[in-house]
Amino acid sequence: MLILRLFLLLSTLVLVLSLGMYIFTRDRRYSTFAWKVVRFTALFMALFLILVVLERYVLTGWRFLG
């Protein structure tokens, strides 16, 4: 969970800095990069959630049956 918190902290920092650079420079590259960071973070969180659910229910159920 520490790695997940660190990832969320770093992605939030990158997002804030990127949007700040977009506001100051009005260069669309920064907003495009911020959108990519948001999409990657959402994908990573979804994959992490799937792995947690698999560990919680599938492996626990497997141990219960065995």
C-alpha cells in the first residue's frame, strides 16, 4: 500500500505541475500530458483494484477449498 500511496502522490504532483505549466504558458502539450497522466493513473488503479480483488477472494477461496 505504501507503493500505491507514493504513486498517487507522484502522479498528483505531476498533474498539478503540468496543469500549472499549461496555465502559465498556454502550451497545449502540457494539458495533453496531464490528460495522459490521468488516463495512466486510472488504468493503474483499475489494475491494482483487480489484483486486490483477486487476492482477496480467489486466493482466499482457494485456500479454503484446499
